[in-house]
Amino acid sequence: MAWLTPVVVVAFIAAALLAARYGAQRERKRRLAAQARARSLGYEMDLDDGKPPQLGMALFELGRSQRVSYRTWRHDSPDSVFQYQYVTGSGDDQKTHRRTAVLVHVPFDAPHLRIELEGFWSTVGRAVGIRDIEIESEAFNDRYRVRSDDERFAITLLDHEMIAWMLSPHSGGGEVRFEFAGRWMLCWGDRIDDEHLIPLLQWAQHARLNLPEVLTSLYPPT
């Protein structure tokens, strides 16, 4: 019965190829359906995978094999939303990180700034003398950490109205991270379903309305 071994191997390979082909066809159908849904709402969606934009954002410098997919936008706006992933580690420790991100244009030239959730590493950093920028709100400092080379920008950005919004459920309840660089605000979090991409883009565009108007004069666009 030794002749059965090659037969089993061939059958296994054929089954694997069929499964891969089926998976690719299913993914293509899912992408085409998502694109059709976006177009029905007046948006465009790029089905080709690509590299993240080079804007100086820390998120896009993490790991390797960075990939953008499902980029969605309107022709009358530079804002866009997309699925994003990158890889860290190797071998048994390799991990693929999947995120959803929105880029919206802002009317000022922002120094690089990150607003992320307060966590273990922030506490460790303070213990060894590395401090975040402290805002005049204990509740805000308990939830978020702010990192920037320009403390004045951070303090101006996070005025009373902006802090109140950040602490409200309308900001994503702590599930969304924010990053600024140049003329862009990046909002990102754990990956969401493709059908929610456009509502997320609209949410970020509304969130932009909470940014202090004085930033346009203090940090005028170049």
C-alpha cells in the first residue's frame, strides 16, 4: 500500500490549492461588494493594496510589511479612511496587527503630537523620569498620555472644550488614538468591519470641528 502515500500527498496539495483559490475568490467578492456600497453613497474605494502615506506619523513606522487596503474617500475632499496592517516579531512570535485609520486635513501646520491611552508603559516611564505632557485636567491625564516636542501646541490644542469632548463618549470612549503631523490628523484604533468605514470617516470629519480655531493663527499652514 506504499503507493497510497504519493496519492495522499497529491490529494492534500490539490485540496490546499482549491481552498486558497476559493479564499481568493471570496475575498474579491467581498471587496467588490464593499466598493459598490461605497459608490452608492458617493464615495470611491481603492481595492488595490498599497503602502501607508509618508506623513511622519508614528503608527506608519511600526513593524514591517505595512499595508493599506480599502482606502475610501470622496473626490471633493482630501480626507480618507482605510484598513491598515503591519507585522512585528518573527517565527513563533510573529504577529500581524490590524487597525482602521482615518486621515483628515486640518487648517494648521501641526508639530508632531500623539494622544494615546494611559497604560502600563506610561506609568513605568514616569517612574524612571520620562514624563508625558500634563494637561490641567486630572480626569484627562488619568485616561490619556500626550507626547509632543512642542508643549505649547499640546496645551493649546487641548483647551477646555477639546478636553470635554475627549472625555465624552463622542470621542470614542478611549478606543481611538489621535496623532497630528503637518496638515493632518490621524485617528486610529482596532480594526472595524468594512461596512463601518464611511461612518468612521464622517465621525472624524465631525471631530475636526472641535479643534481650537486659534491653532490656525498660531501654527499657520505653509
